[in-house]
Amino acid sequence: AQSVAQPEDQVNVAEGNPLTVKCTYSVSGNPYLFWYVQYPNRGLQFLLKYITGDNLVKGSYGFEAEFNKSQTSFHLKKPSALVSDSALYFCAVFGGFKTIFGAGTRLFVKA
Amino acid sequence: EAGVAQSPRYKIIEKRQSVAFWCNPISGHATLYWYQQILGQGPKLLIQFQNNGVVDDSQLPKDRFSAERLKGVDSTLKIQPAKLEDSAVYLCASSSEGDLGGYTFGSGTRLTVV
């Protein structure tokens, strides 16, 4: 069975500070990992994905994520947070059968 | 490139009534998904189509939910009869590379069953 966990319901960060949104996963084979962002009353928007290759993946809006196989993690990061980054972030994993999503982490960036 | 279109945006119905949602994916995207997102939870896959064939409907409550994609383009999802616990946002997504390409989601249909 495959699973994905986002251990933090909410992350608070000040504008200009680095941010990290955590994600851990469990799959039996090679994982394919994704991050999506959801703004209020909008559908999810694709940010980035890891399929293979370099463990550091760069995506939209200055976001990046680091794949760590030994820790089975795929944390989302940004060097300098913006107020406009405030949204709901979802990690997703495809382990060969279907894509499943985490419960989401709400990011608040205060000015 | 036009996005994934969904309608209606909002729907309020009474329990035991029926409702239908429509989705038009991005042109050329062979894979289409319907997800259910209950408030406070991540999206849950209901059904996946590859062209007009069903790839996965293992989590679709088939006694009340049905979906079709007759010509391999747009799709409809129906609930009959609706229950209170069906209140959720129903998201349609499409992809040109299946599960490895990242999805493009529509804005969703927010269903409230009263």
C-alpha cells in the first residue's frame, strides 16, 4: 500500500524568511512525487514533480523540493516567502497504481 | 492553452435528489480524473479515464455514482441519489502523460447536500 503524510496542518512564516512544508511518503517501488498549491475557491495548481534524476527539483513561483530517499521525504521549500504564497499545499505520490494526495498544509505568510 | 472547464461552479440539492457535473479537459489530454475533496481533506480519486475507457474506479461508490466519457473528450459525473456525506468539491483533472505528468485541475464544483 502507498501513503503520503503531511505532518503539519499549518505553517506560519514571516515574509522574507525561508519556508519549508514537509511531506513523507511510503511506496513499495520507485516514488513519483508532486506538489500542488490551492488558492481559495480555486482548483489545485501543479508546482513541481520528482520522477528521477537530481534530488533537488525546481518548480513554479520560486519553489523547490528536495527528494530524500533514505528519509522517504519530499519537502517543499522556498528561500524567501511572499505574502502571496499563503495557500493550501498538497503533496502527492504515485507508486505505480494511483496518485494519492496528502491532507494538505495551510501556509500563512505574514507581512 | 485553455484550462480544464467544469460546470456548474456551485450546486445545492436536497438529499435523495440527483445531480450531474460536467468537465471538458485540455484538448489532447488523454487521461481524465474525477476527484472528491471533502473539506479539510486531500482530494480522493473517484475515477480515472484513459481516452473513453475506465482505468480505475475502485473508489467510486457505484451504487450511487456514475461517470462516463463517451467520446474520449468531455466527461460527466452523476450522483443519484445524493446523501449528506456527498457534500464536497468535485474536481476534474486531465493530463497528457498520465500519472507522471502532473495534473491540470479545473476550478471544481462545490456540492452542498441539505
